Amino acid sequence: MGPAPTEEARLARLVRAHDRWRGKSVLNLLPSENALSPTARKYLSSDLAGRYTLPLDSEFDGEHLDNSYGGTRYTDAIEKLGNDAAQRLFHGRFATTRPLSGHIAALSALAPLLPRGSKLLAIPPSDGGYDGYAPGFIPALLGYEVRPLPATGPGGQLDADAAVAEIRRERPNAVLLGQSFFLFPYPLKAIAEAAHAIGALVLYDASHVLGLIAGGQFQDPLREGADVMFGSTHKSFPGPQGGILVTDREELFQQIDPALVWRVFDNAHWNRIASLAQTLLEMERVGGEYAKTVVDNSRALARAVHDAGLPAVAEAQGFTASHQVLLDRAAVRARHGVGVGALARRWERQRLITDLVGRLGTGEVTRLGLTPSDMPRLADLLVRAGPGRQKVGAEVLAWRRQFPTLRFA
Ligand SMILES: Cc1ncc(COP(=O)(O)O)c(C=O)c1O
């Protein structure tokens, strides 16, 4: 026996093992994740990873400073390339790629726009809304009252008349849209008209559907009436983990942008921003085809799992218009005597990665190169490995190996 491995050697082995497993040996159906293009991934480990920059316009000890840090000659241009691409893709004249995550992008919009004591209307987690907007989380931190905007349709859809009635009844300061279980676009025009009529803002959390919006699918929030759109850059949008914010309203951006640094964060992680800029530029080039294939794949996967014995919600509505398929948890349990969490554990042992709450996402498998004609085979593997408890891991691995090169990159 040789010497005991050092902690560093163990760490290296763990990272290598993770990369081999999650990067090369499974099919990933998590709707919150995606695969970075090789160039976007390369920029994450560029020299930018350790650098600071803080553009400013101020006096210090009698000198005028345009940055707190030296050595920043390239960072401004990198940031501008990303911001310009974001403005073009999402149809707003103002954008920032600085928020460090989707959650922080939400804080970045909410804190400067809405004072303590403001009232929000937000979709509750029980209807697929984001947990961060539930009363104990962001509203508790920022001192807001939050009232539920019920999403009552199959799969958590907003009904236009019900939403408008709720806005008129509650008279909130802002309507906060967006879901973690997000299948269908919102009736934004009607919601925005009702909100603006009482002076309320419409804030659109696009965390889950940003990649679809970038590709011209799902909906076009800023053109349909949302005042500010923000979200994560790594779910259906295949960028690095991080956040983004876009608006077409200059007076709102002038409140938001100067309040980011020193309130919500300081350094904005410039390797991430270079990687995000690269992904935004890639999406300008190939995002339309990517987003369409993602949605086609979701619809095909929903149809296939539903027909193969794993019931999915919203059949009458075509199952989904996003990157997500939502299993009908009660129907799955009634049919197979097992919950979706236990099925997810079985799937994981057979190299099929999902979350434990019944969502299946098609972003990453679309990047690998799967198309709608592959979805019946994927559904068959899920059924055999899940309710059927069959060992399909070798078959999944062989299939995964047929897709060595990312598409849309
Ligand atoms: C709707 C929604 N908003 C915000 C977030 C938070 O995103 P992040 O993990 O990028 O902070 C999530 C996370 O899943 C989400 O589903």
C-alpha cells in the first residue's frame, strides 16, 4: 500500500469523477441546468476569474478616478459586448449582466424599485411559483407584504380574467411573475394593462425560460408589457451560472443600476461575464433553432412519457410550451404506488438525472443533439428504469456516448 492520499489528491479525484459522471456518462433532464459551450466554459477559467474591476466616476484624495482598480483595460469592452447582445436579444435598451445569480437579479430589481412596506402579488409555490418569493424569504428580507396570485390552470397557468380581477382587488405595488414549474406563457398584455392602470410595476422572472425567450419562443416579456425582466442564465439559457436584468424603461434602469454595487454585491465575477457574453452571442446566432428544438422535444417527451405510463399534466393544452414536462405526481403515485422522488432515485442509479419533484427538462439533451424522434426511446428508458426497476444504465451510457459534441454552440 502506498501513502494515504493527500486531501488535494482526493479533491482532484472527486472533481474528475464528478466531471466524468455528470459531464459524460448520464442523460441530464434537470430543467434548472444546461451544458456550456466549449468557448463559454474556457472563459470561466480564464485569467478574468481572479480579477477585480469597479468602474466609477468619483474623487479620491483630490484625484479623479474612473476605476478603483488598475489593469482593467479589457473588462469594460467585454461587459459592453454582453450588454449589447442582451439588449438585442431581449428587446430592451438597458441591460446588466452583473447580478451573480437569478435570485440576486431579483433582489437587484426589487430592492431599489420597491420601498419597505410595498405590496407584491406573486404566484405562490403551491402553484409552481418560486420559493424565494414566499413570505418568509425575499419579502421578509426587504420588508414586503406578498399576496398570492393564483395560477389555477392545469400545470399552473395564469388565467387572464382571474389575474386582472386579483390585481384590481389587491392593488399591489408590483406584480411579480415567473415560476419554477413553468409550462405556459402568461397573458402579459392583460396583466400589464391592469397593473399599469393602478400604477403597479410588472416584473418578469425569466429564470427558467430565458433561453426560450432568447430564441424567440415562449413569449417576449418586454414587448408584451413587462417593465423589467430578470433571471438566471443557466437553466433553459445555456450560459454560466449567474444572473441578468433587462428593461426598456430608462427611469427604472437608472434606479436599479447604480444601486447594484455595494448593496447587492461588489465584484461581479468577470470570467462569468465573459462566458455569459459568449453565450449571448451564440444565442443570437443559433438560439432560434435551439429554442424551437427544446420546445418540440418537451412536447414530444411529454406525449411519449404520458403514453408509456408516466402521466404528465396539461394534456388538453398540449402538455407544455417550455423546456419542462411536469409529471402528474398524484396520477403517477396512483398508478405505480410510488412517488416521483423515489422514481428519481431509481433513475439516477440508471444514469438518468432528474429532480425529485416531478419535472423533466429538455435543455441539456437538446444541446447534446436529441430530437423529437428520440423522445419515445427516452420515455421508454424512464419507464423501464423507474416503475419497471430495470437496469438500463449500460444502454443509457452507450446512447450518451453517441453525442460527443454539443450542438448550438
Ligand atoms: C423562478 C426562479 N427564480 C429564481 C431562481 C433562483 O435562481 P438562481 O439559482 O440563479 O439564484 C430560481 C431557481 O431555481 C427560480 O426557479
